[in-house]
Amino acid sequence: MLQKKEVLSLEGKVAVITGAASGIGLGTAQLLSAYGAKVAMLDVNEKGEEEAQKIREAGRTALFFKCDVTSIHEIKKTVHEIIGNFKKIDILFNNAGVTVRKTVVDLEESEWDFVMDVGLKGTYLMSKFVIPIMAEAGGGSIINTGSGWGMKGGDKAAVYCAMKGGIVNLTRAMAIDHGVQNIRVNSVNPGDTNTSMLKEEGRQLGCEEMAFLKDSAKGRPLERLGLPEDIANAVLFLASDLSSWITGSALVVDGGGIA
Ligand SMILES: NC(=O)c1ccc[n+]([C@@H]2O[C@H](COP(=O)([O-])OP(=O)(O)OC[C@H]3O[C@@H](n4cnc5c(N)ncnc54)[C@H](O)[C@@H]3O)[C@@H](O)[C@H]2O)c1
């Protein structure tokens, strides 16, 4: 007979979250710490320090690390510092991302590299240094932030769609390679979520903010934008033992947007 288990508890776990100074990464740092995880919050934006402080003031454990996920040197140094503070890593949320809303014709080569480097190369580099640590400790859970646009195309989003498609399939490849080390790797794929990135997209497309946000919610079966908390809930599930036999999957969290 199955019993009720405290499977959602992350007590004693250490979670590393990139892009944790705002939006989905910040919401996830708040939620995972509420479930008992010690969180390492990585970002290029030093506002992450204030956010980590707020989490500590709520009686939880969080440390901010200024780290650019496109830099192998900064990642090596930061992973070393995380281990110095927390001794291990159980959960890695590769979430840092940026977008440039242009067609391939209009896109500058530097813009292509910027979006690819933060999203895709950042995920590769973080995983490269964290997986051996997880493997040595007997396993872990990695969650990569994809997007609905990693599964279908979107307008004026050529490099973003390419980058997110790469993340969804990189996730599957990593799941195949590292299952034997008891490391599960899944992607969480948000639809339009009310964060600074979505507002920045509206600005890039020359839209009025409120109209853009309203328009982005339209046509979704659940008729609203996502909130960082909606995505964080899915990350909590994939980080916890409730998803113990799920790896290589792409979980769509979008109010039914691509249904
Ligand atoms: N908001 C949406 O509608 C939406 C939809 C689908 C997927 N996503 C994805 O969710 C993730 C989080 O985005 P968000 O919406 O919370 O946006 P956000 O702009 O609020 O957060 C992204 C964070 O990443 C950080 N970041 C950028 N470059 C970095 C770098 N080189 N190194 C470390 N940190 C860096 C930023 O400073 C920022 O704090 C991204 O991967 C994004 O592509 C967002």
C-alpha cells in the first residue's frame, strides 16, 4: 500500500539557480527555499544580492553569486565558491536567458551570439561543471528553461526559437548520458509569463506595454499570462522526488497556449 510521503520537501538539498535576480529564477529561488532548499542565486544583475537578503530575512538560506553564465572562468570560480559554502549541489536550474526579437535578415551576428551564448552555451557550461559534483554525491536533478517557442516557431524570434529548440533537445541528450549517474534532466517550457523579459520583448517590437501584455494573454485556454510562481511550481515538481522516474521530458507550462 502506498503511503503519503513528504516528497515535496527539499530539506537538506542545495539548489543552484541561474538568472535568479528577477522573474522566473527569482520566483523559483523563493519557492525552493520555502521548501527547505539552500539556494545559490546566480545572476549578472547585482539586484540578486537584495533578493537573497529578503529570502534570508524570511528565515531561509540563500546566497547571491555575481556570475555571467557565458564565462567559463566565472562559472568555475562560482561553482567552487558554492561548494565552499554549501558542500554539494543537488538541483541545478539553468534558467538565465535573453531575447532579441528579429528575423534572421535583421539580426546582427553579435545578437545571434548573445542570445545563443546566454541561453544555450550557459546551460552547457553550468552543466559541465555541476554534473561531476552531482555524480560523485550519487545523483541530482537538472531543470533547463526552454519555452513554447522551443517546440514551435514564433514571429521575429529566429534566434530565440533556435536557442530554445536547442535547449529542449540538449535536455534529452543530457538525460540519456547521465541517467546512469542517477541525474535526471528535464526542461520546463513556459508560455508568456509576466516578467521583465516579456515587457522587454514588447519594447523591442515597438508595442505599448499594457496592450502587449493583454495581447500575449489572448487565445490561451486559461486566458491569462503566466506568473513566475506558475513556472516555479513546475520546477519544484521536477526538482523533487515526486518526479523520481521522469527524465528527458519537456514539461509545457503555458495555460494551454500551444495545446
Ligand atoms: N517571460 C516569458 O514569457 C518566458 C517564456 C518562455 C521562456 N522564458 C525563459 O525563462 C527564463 C527566465 O526569464 P524571465 O522571463 O524570468 O526573464 P527575466 O529577464 O526576468 O530574468 C532573466 C534573468 O537572467 C539574467 N541574465 C541575463 N544574462 C545573464 C548571464 N549572462 N548570466 C547570468 N544571468 C543572466 C538577467 O539578469 C535576469 O535576472 C529565460 O530563459 C527565458 O527565455 C520566459
